[in-house]
Amino acid sequence: MSTTPDAGSHSEPEVTTKATPQIKPADGKLGILIPGMGAVTTTFIAGVEAIKQGIAKPIGSVTQLSTIRLGKRTDNNTPKIKDFVPLAPIENLEFGGWDIFEENCYEAATQAGVLDKQLVEQLKDPLSRIKPMTAVFDQEYVKRIHGPNLKPKGSKMDHAEMLMDDIREFKASRGCDRLAMIWCGSTEVFHRPAAVHATLKDFECGLQKNDPEISPSQIYAYAALKMGVPYANGAPHLTVDAPALMEMARDRNIPIAGKDFKTGQTFMKTLIAPGLKSRMLGVAGWFSTNILGNRDGEVLDDPGSFKSKEESKLSALEQILQPELYPDLYKDIYHKVRINYYPPRGDAKEGWDNIDIFGWLGYPMQIKIDFLCRDSILAAPLVLDLVLFMDLAQRAGMRGIQEWLSFYFKAPMTAPGLYPEHDIFIQLMKLKNTLRWMKGQNLITHLGLEYYD
């Protein structure tokens, strides 16, 4: 018999033994460093600049728009999250990044074609000032794109030192008090942890010896952690979930999080699958396919990069439905995911889902979803929330994996041996309860018996 707890349970008791942290104030500027200045990054930065100028609202951002209930429902105490915990104001954000292409942020945003030209022109001055630093890049890890804006040749340790120099120079030149790094670059080819990832000593030796199992994203993460900078991975490939870098983050008291932004089709799955499971409706099959025409789609057209994405996309459904606990409902589910590169669509991704379900007495039914979404529009507010929450976590003294940020990821990082929680509603409860804990407030269990005593 399986002893795995039911992921759908909202009443599982948790004992909190850690003391409420002392959160340092969010004084001064927060510098946001981003490897990859393509569609997601330019949409994020342009959006923040538009919000700063008062010409847009932060739609989709939990940190800026969402509220958090404190105490009983009858207390009517529901402040905005940004008024409850000390987040860095978006007016205090500074931006920098790396890219294999030389275009500045204005030029890259224009080329990406996500935002209306009129809006991009309104933001030309602040966007034009953001120029990409030369990038660490390895064609073996991203095969479908090529660019000239690269670091000079050297060992992987040399490249890590160059990135650290970039971080120091950025922090000093922009007058930043704190930094956070978030990967918004292309998906690297699928790799599993190798011997070089076992310990920090092995990893550093591998950097010096140019071990081929060390990817560019891992070099960025190492440089960030070495400089005391929190790191979040917005792509599905192996980075800070390598044991050596998890060890480094814990030993140096630095927050890490990942992986793979939960924006389109998987976002829909984490909304719908918990509902089906909550009503004990069976799922015979779930077929998902996408068309996408931006640079991400081009990169994912390579089988190695697609394998990284496929692993991330497939994991959520099994973890939510837990076929080992509910074999009559989900043991034989057929789950297939496809991504097709289709240049005419650009950033306007379209995702189709066909879901074959069955109910009482095994009678079959179907659900069909056609999600015409904009990939970067959905991802940009996640980037904002993550960098603000990662900075908050560091100021609160929280180190290592930040599982409370699973809400934002397709394949959430967890402690070794702990299965990830994919149900988005449980993830949101965990996020808000973590914020309550940070501020010494009572956690919300939704038991509610006190209203009827």
C-alpha cells in the first residue's frame, strides 16, 4: 500500500518550528540581472518602465495586485501583498543582462514584436539605455540560434570570473544595494546530473577543466551564488537543481528557485486537473499540442531542447493526479505533449488540449481547450513577482530552495526525496501562508469551525 500523502488534501497538518524571521528593509535600488534579453525579458522590462510612467497597470502580477487575508473572515483585514510585506518598489528596480545578440533592449523589443510599436516608442529612452553584456554561450547546449556577442575564449572558470566582473561593475555603475538574477534565456538541451555536479568541489574542478557536462546556465548560476545573488531558473533545463549548486546556495545562505515558468498550457493543466481529481473523475487521455513562432519556438524545434521542455510539461499531470493512489481513475492515462515551431504566429502561442475523461459507471466525456495566449505577456509578471520575492527571501534570511514559489513553475524544485506540489491552488495557499509566517501572522487553514461554535 502506498503511504504517499494525498496532494489534494488541504487539511494536512504542518508543524511550523522555525521562528518568524527578521526581515531587513528594502532600502535602495534592487538590480535585476537577466541572462537572455529576448521576448520575455524585453516584455518584462518594457512593462515595468510603462508602469513606472503610469501608462500601464501591472496586470498578472500577484505582488502588485493580489491581496492577502489576515485573521478571520469577519475581521475584514485584507491588505495588498505589497503593503503587507516589505517588497522592493518597482520604482527602485534597475535592469541589466546578457545576450548573444548585440541589440539594446529597445531594438530587441521591436524585433520581438510582442508589444505595440507605439508603446515601445514611448519607452525608447529607458529601453535604449539597457545594452546586453557579452554572453557565455555553448552551441552544444542551444543548437538552433547563433550570435556574435560572446565572451572571449577561456575556460569555464574564466567565464564564471568574467560574469562576476560584470556583476560587480553593474552593481557599482547603477548604484544598486542588492541584486537578483533570473534566467530568461533559451532552453538548453536535456542533461541529467553527472559526476561533476555531485559536490561543489567537483563542480569547481569541472569549471577549471572545461567539463562538457557544465552548461552555460550553470556558469551563470555559479557566478551569481559566488557573488551572493539569489538565482531563479525560468527554463526547464538543469541548473540550480544540480546538487553542487544546491549545496552552494545553502552554505552561502542564498535563495534559489525553479524551474520553468508556468504560463500557458501547463498553467491550464494545473487549473483543470485538480478540479477533475477533486470530483474523482477519471482521465483516460490528455493530448496537448502547441504552435509557437518566437525564438523560444525555434530553440524548442531542436530535439535536445524539446526534451528538457517535455520532461517539465509531463511531470505536472502525474504529480497532481497521483495514479499510484487512484489507479482506477488515472493508472492508464495516455499523456502526450507536442510543440511545433510555426514562425507566422510569433509570440502568440496557441495551445490545444483534448482531454478524455470518464465519470459515473465509466461513461466517457471530453473536454477541449483552445488557449490562444501570448507567451511573453503571461511570463513577464511572473518574472516581476519572482525577483521581488527572491529579494524578500534573502532579506528574510531564507536560504536554498524556495519551495513556496512553486506557484510560478512547471517543475518546482523541492528538497531531495520530496515530491513537488503541482496543484496551483495548494501552491497559492503555501505562498500566502509563507508570507503570513514571515510577518508573524496566523496561518490560514480554511477549517472555519470557529464561525459555528
